[in-house]
Amino acid sequence: MKKLLTAVLLLTMTFSLSACGSDDDTPTEYDIPREDAIILNELAYSSYLSSSNPVITIEVERMGEMKLQLFPEVAPNTVNSIIAYINRGDYENNEFHRVINEFMIQGGRLDSPSCTTVGEMNNNPDFEGTNDLQHYRGVLSMARIGGMYNSQTSQFFIVHQSSYFLDEEYVTFGGMISGFNILDFIAPMGDNSNSVPAERVTITNITVELNGYIPESPICQ
């Protein structure tokens, strides 16, 4: 009888501990569909992809990771500037603060970072190079102020659906290689009348793998 009472007490304690554990208030992961296999050479910007390009990883809270290659041959100073922001930790606990479905998701610091760069886009008379990378779906581009071509700082956007009307007006400088499922999950969180997402989309951190690329100090205005 004594053994039976002990067993009942142990069983009761087990159920009690289990019940306590079920009251965890930690936010759960979003139920995001698994990403389909990506064939890199079928991406619209595949000719720009290279194993020697730097790769950034954007960690999004409760969603997962998006990986994008940076294209130094397209916009070298912009790439160097973004890498400098990453290495300084400027994107830690940031957010995608502007989201427009079927257009783009935009992130980066909302204050005024220290480096403003010349816009490496064809329509900028101050740009001496050539940037023919179009705003395909998955392309990484820089936000700027209105008609000011040389106003890029830390804010960037990822194109959700191809937006060719932006070509030569904004600095394209990279392209997504994984995480399209996360891009597709975030974009509908904002609508076309209100670009603020329905709930905060936190960028936990952004890291970079250089893959042999040696960044230079960005040239600031």
C-alpha cells in the first residue's frame, strides 16, 4: 500500500510540473511554409552570382534566415558601406519597418547614420560607373530620400515582386539566394495604403561572410 501511495504522489508531481511548463509565454515560431528548392542559375540575376561574392544573413525573429549575395562589381561603395554597418552592429534588433505587399520590404536604421554615399545608379550624374542590375524579385536595393540621388545611408529594401520602374533610380547591389518563403510571408503583413506592418518584424541581426572579398572603407559624402 505504501508503494502504491508513493507511485501516485510521483505521478501527481509529474502532471503538476508538466502543467507549469505549458504556461510558457515565449512567442512561438511563425508557421511559415517550407521553401521550395532554389535553382540559382534560374534566378533573373543569376549572371551576377558568384561563390566569391560576400553573403549576408538576415536573421528575422521567429521566422528564420534570409541569405543574399552582395555584388561588389555592380556597386562597390554601397557594398562596402553595408558591410561597415554590419560590422559595427548597426542592424542588431532592428526591424523591417516599411512593408508593401507585391512591392518590397524595407529595413535599416531610422536615425541618421554617419555615412551618406553617392548613389551608384545610372541616372545619377555623379556616378561614374554602370549599374544595369534591374529590380527583379529578390534583388537588394538601397532606399534614399526623394529625388536626392546621393542620400543613401543604412536603409535597404528587398524587392518582393519585380519593380522595373525603379531601375536606374535606386542602387541595386545584391540578390537573394535563400529565404524567399520568409520574404513572401513578410510582404502581406503590410498593405498598399499603410506601409507599416501589422506587427513588428524584428531583424535580430545581420552577419556577413566575405568569401575572400576584402572590403575597403566606404567613401562618404
